[in-house]
Amino acid sequence: MAAVDHIEVIDRKPYQDGRVFPGTGAYEVIRGRAWFTLDPKNKANLRIVDLKLAPRDSRGMVEFSTDFVLVRPVHAIDSTLLYDVVNRGGGVTGWLNYVIEPAKKPPVVDTGFLQRHGFSVLTSAWQWDVTPEDGDDQALVFKPPVASDNGRPITGEIANEFTVDKPGDVASFVGINGRAYPSAVANDPAAVLTVRTRPDDPRVVIARKRWTFVPATGDQAPSTIRMEGGFKPGQIYELTYVARDPYVVGAGLAGIRDLLSWFRTHPLEGIPAPRHVLLYGASQTGRLIQHMLYDGFNVDEQGGLVFDGALSLVGGSGRGSFNHRFAFPTRAASLVADRGYPTDLFPFTTTEEHDDTTGESGSLLSRAGDKEGRTPKLFFVNKSTEFWGRSASLLQTTPDGRADVTVSSYTRLYLLAGMQHVLTPDATRGNAVHCSSPIDDAPALRALLLDLDRWVHDDTPPPANAYPSLANGTLVTTGRYAKLFPTGTELTPPDLASTPRRLDFGPRFSAQGVVDHVRPTAGTPYAALVPAPDADGTDAAGVRPVEVAVPLGTYTGWNPRDASTGFPWALDRFEGSFLPFARTEAERKATGDSRPSLEVRYGTRADFIKRTSAAAGKAVADHLLLAEDEGRVIDAQTALYDRILAHAPNDRSCAYMWPMPVN
């Protein structure tokens, strides 16, 4: 029996008021709902935690539905279906359409990149614990089945770590824009709130009479608490209570699997099924792709691949809280909080690896093969930030960091050197010490997406792995990194990176997905290595974009948190740093900066433009930049060169870095 029972089209309208895209024509937006029936006994569904405890119909099937949105050409073309794994209710691929053109109003322009290149874009709801921002009724939020014990509520203790950015009497205890599981007892008097300063410090219990749950609106469970005396930055709070009604969270992953299986084999509203399907996910949803591969949710009930290729962006080494009892998809480990959630779990690599500490062996792709043993073609794309905050080195090395691990021939690993988790144009330094890295990742990602599409369509080999490794000395410890980093600048290399630990969640976690140790027993840390810096302090390995090949300063993947956040010992979760070179040799010598000045490097503006143009041309030839983006990148770098020369070094504002007004 097919896992998708039926598809319902709810709304159908022109995309962007009927805009016609060169080569592909007009597009349309179809909003619909897919209805699923899952057989808990089917081999493909056995790894869906608690599926056997979900309500069943008269046939013994578990039923649920999900909303979807499809943006596709009005007329049939040979298009690739690009599944956009929505992050906290919203899609992520739409950013690939946008470019910055300061001369235009608005300066951020939609070029229709995805539509011009013939992609159909499909999104659907898969995540339950997300609150749409500003009440967005277009957000895709999943409503999974609820597990029960023959109709009786299932309960279990859960832990919620949280911090606050500013003092206040009320605080949210859930993840980013998250939701909570209901308490088994209203305003549970046995619930426990603790506080500590650092993750490994002893927890100090806050008297129960000092705090209370804040009632939520509608049918939502409370997700905030009020405390006498208020919450303060620089403290890690943890709320534990007995929750009830765990969702079958893994049904969301199965829903993605089965929706793609249906779309690749069924025509819809007069348009034939696509020949190829790709997945694209970023951050949380990049980790979701990695988790789907590990649990085998890329293979449908008939044993066929549901997607031909996938691009996991800034997922680091992790998977996530996506398929266990009382799972929280929004949670992800960081230096400060959430280190006790199942984010960074062995194995990490796409070929077999062995953990000498635990004796385990495995591969991320051990269940990812179809009935003929084929796996999807994969791009794992990380940025500099993911090595410092998301242990991205573990994709390449053994768990102890002593040896490289061979990468699957169907996988490419790419580091986008000098880039941070996500571009954040800001005139200030925000919660961090330094101005953030200004490199726009979209040009590189557009090129990589087309490289992956060609690889899937006609088996054209994409660019080789561009990732730091132990073999060539470009993957190092944080101590070695500090010794290689240039001196005489305000950039002080961190002495730590986020280092995941081997965690024991209890005897039932591995086989049944049940967490018995809410505060898992922490064992030996894995090894987290970082990319070695070049003479300017920017990553020496990886895909070196034009901005790094012909640099105007140092771009790092780390940025310390400002003391006002209360965690000055930690790194910002998402930010990198940028520090321009001195404009002249006189300025450089005055500060003791060991990095050559712009005056020495380029001599004249014309020389800088010439060298930037040459680097852009090489990137186009290497399939790492599209010809359509070449001129924009050159113009953007030239404009930044001009703004740096016009910027007084003693001006602490970061506004000069951006080509448009920013907050």
C-alpha cells in the first residue's frame, strides 16, 4: 500500500503575479495537503520511534497529514524537483534568488535564479515544536500523531535548558521559536528549576515558590515561566518536569520521504512527475538531511531512493532531536547550552569509521542504500563557523581526531572559507566582540547547487572535495591555530571550540529511542579540530571565494561573545569576525599589525580590481562561481575596498562594511 493515501489541492495561483522567467516561462503556486497511512510493521517504518504506539485505523494503519507548497512551471519542462526542508516553519532556498545591487531600490533584488534554472520547489511541514513568527499563517507546522499506552497517556521527564539576553521576570524555556510538551500535572509543583554559570558547574536549585508557569493561549502548553527576582544574562537555567503525550516526531521525516516518493512517481494537475529530486537544507535542516540518511528515510517502503542528491548546508557534524520519544527538533548543542540533547552522535562519516573508546563502528550511510545498494549524491557544505561551533571536522576524521577518514565516492565535503553561519548585516557588533564576516554565501551556493544538479542529471563530476584534512596539515588543534594566527591585531584566537562528548542516554535509547537519562552521562569528548589559518588569519583550506583569494582583511569563523551577554568565555553561536587590513604601512606599523597593509598588497585601486577580476574568472572556470554572479562579486569587493579606505580605523561602527543602510 502506498504511504501517501491521497493529495488534496487547496489553492492554486500565479507565482509573482504571473512573472515570466527567461527559458522557463511563468510559474504557479500550489498549496495542498497530503494524507498518509503508515504501516508500523513495514520494514521501512521500524525506525520511527513510537509509531507502534500511535492511534491506528481499522486496517492497523497510522494516519496523519501535512501541508505542502509547490512552486513550479506552468508548462511542463525538464525540471528538477528541489525539496526545500523548511527551517522552523519557513523555507531556506528562497535566499538563493536574491542578490545585492546597491544601485537599485530596493538594493536586495529577486533574480528568479531557481525559476530561471528550471527548478520546481516543494516544501512541507515536518516539525511540531515551532511557533510561527508574528503569527505567520503561511508557516508550515506539523501536527504528528500522539503516542499512548493503549489509550493511556505516556509520561516522562524532560529537560529544558535556556538562557536570556537581558534581565526580565519572564523567560521562555523552549528552543528557538519553540513550543513545549504539556506537563503531566498543571503547574507541576514537583517541577525543578536550576541555575549554573557554566555547563559543567553544579546545578543550584531555585526554590519552587519563587517561580511559576505562565499560562499559554489557545491549546498550546505553557512555554514560559515567571520568577521572583527575575532571570539574568550569564546564567544557564534548566527546567525539568514530567511531560505527557509524546509526539511521534519521526513521522515528520517519514512524511518527507513518502511525499517525495509520491511526487517523483505521480503527475499532478496536468504536469508529469520530475525526473530528478534534490534536497536542500540549512542549519537545523542540514542536520535533518544527515539524520534522514542515518535512519534510512531516504528510501521508501518499496526500497527506492526518494531523492537523487542532497545539499546539507552548515549542518556541522550533527544530526538532531528528530526521532526519539519527547524529541525537540529545535534543540541543538552549543558551547553554552543544550549540550545534553542528542545532536552529535556517532557515526559522523560517510564511510565506515571506528570509535576506539566505545568499540563502535558505523557509517552515516549504513542504512542509506536502496534495494540495489545505491545512495544519493551528497554535498556537505560547512562554513568556518561550523568548525568552531558545530565540530564539522568530525565529518573528515576519526572520533579521536588522529586520522582522516575516506569520504564516500558519492559525497563531496566543502568548507566555504572565511564565512560565518549566516550573513548578518549589522551596523553594530551585536552580542559579539568584533564586526561579523561580510562574505555573502549565496554566489557560492548557487554554483554548488547547479554542480549537484549536473552530477545527478548527467553524472558530470563536481569539483573535488575542498575540506581541511590532517594529511595536508590544514586541520589543527585550537592551540596550533593560535600559534599560526597573525599577531598585533585585536583578534585574539579562542582557546576552545565546541567539543561534543560521548553521551549515554540510557539502555533504551539506541534500540527504542527512549531517553532514560534526561541528564545523559557524559563520557570522553570527541576531537574537534579547526581549519589552519593562512598568513592573514583566514582559513587556508576549502573553497576560497574571491573575497578570500584577494582579501581586504581577516575573515574568521569565530567571534567571542560580548561581556554584556554574561558568557565572555564563549563564542557566539552564529557569528564570525572581520578585521580589515591597515590602509597604509604607516597605520600598520603604528599598531604593530603583522599583516601587510592594503597599500603594500595592491598598490592601486586598479591593481586590486585587476586581481579581483582574475580571481573571479578562475572561480567561474572552476565551477565555484556562476558567470551571472561574476560582475556582482567584483563590484561588491571594489565597493568594500573603497569603503575601507574611507573608514577611520578608530570608528568602531560596522556600518561601513555593508553596501546599504543596516540596523
